[in-house]
Amino acid sequence: MKKTLKLLIADDHELIRDGLRARLESVPGWTVCGEAGDGATAVELARKLRPDVAVLDVSMPQLNGVEAARQIRKASPTTEVLILTMADSASLVREVLEAGARGFILKTDAARLLLAAVESLAAHQPFFTGRFADLVLGGLLDPAQAGTHPGGAGGRLSPREREIAQLLAAAKTNKEVAQRLGVSVKTIDAHRANIMRKLNLHSVAELVRYAIREKLIEA
């Protein structure tokens, strides 16, 4: 008997989630075992449900898709992650690889490539859309080089710093971030100072612009 393929979908737009569910469950033996409207919920569901494949939008509240992918791969190592994005960026693909996700497709390609991408990942084979496929498979997008890519400032931040930067850019106070992450306010103060220094930023407004540019939050 063929094993049921368990899928998790995460997107902050309900209409898109509905479309993803309908498309994925049109395949016999595929079932969406969980839905999330933000990255943090996606991580918790992955930890609980252990899906075979998680399909994540890159731009979500709480945690963006890349950070959620990183945490999902840590919490459920057998779960493969497919990132959906509107951004056609080599630096983003590097971040996806670094986070442990092995699938990346543009939303504009989702209608024709979504099922093939999920099928490939379910077989533990990578799937990358468009012009990045040859680069990834040819080893030319080395995740170890992510931090050296021109303009890829985000590569200089640690995963924890990127998570904190996203929360701060989403108008969370230092106290709220500390409570969410279970650390002291002094720890967040130190991280915030390091983030601003590393990125050469001088205000929250600049941090917000950085977060939008790096797809940590939506404009």
C-alpha cells in the first residue's frame, strides 16, 4: 500500500492557502495535514505533525519562510522544505540553501511546477525553479559563500540575529521580543546593538527598510 504523503502549507493569505490545498490534494495519496498563517505556527505544526514536505511562503509574519525553514529542518529533520517566492534573487536562493531547504520556486511558476517540486522533494531530490536550477545543481550557488555575495548584507547576521531583526522591524519592543524568545531584555538589547552595528544602521526606520529589502517582512 502506497504511503500517504503528508504536507504542511504556510502562507499569510488564506486564499492562497486554499488554492495550495486544492492543488496539492488533487493528487491521490497526498494530504495537507496542517496549515499556518505565519512562520512561527508553521514551525510548531512541523514539530508536532512531522510532515513529509512543508510548502512555505518566503514573506510571512512572526518568522519569514527562510527562518521558518531553518527551524523546521532542526525540529523535524526528515521534513523537506519548498520555498515559494515572488523574488528572483540569487542571494535569496543562497539563504534558502543555507537554511536547509532544498526546493525553491517562483510563485509565477507554481501553477505548472508545484506538483513536480513537491514530488521531487518527497523523493528527497532538490528542485529549483528557472535560471537557478543549473546554478544550484552545478554547485555554483555555494551556501558557504552566502555572506560574501555583493549586497547580501543579511548573510552577516546569525540566524538568531535575523529572527530578532525581523521581530524588531515588525514593531515589536525589546521587551516583547525578549518574552517571545524566552530571554532577558538585556540579551535583546545586546543583539539589537550588534545587528545595527553589523548592518551599519542608525534607526528603526533603516532597520525596517533593510527587513523589507531582505524579505524578512512585507512592505
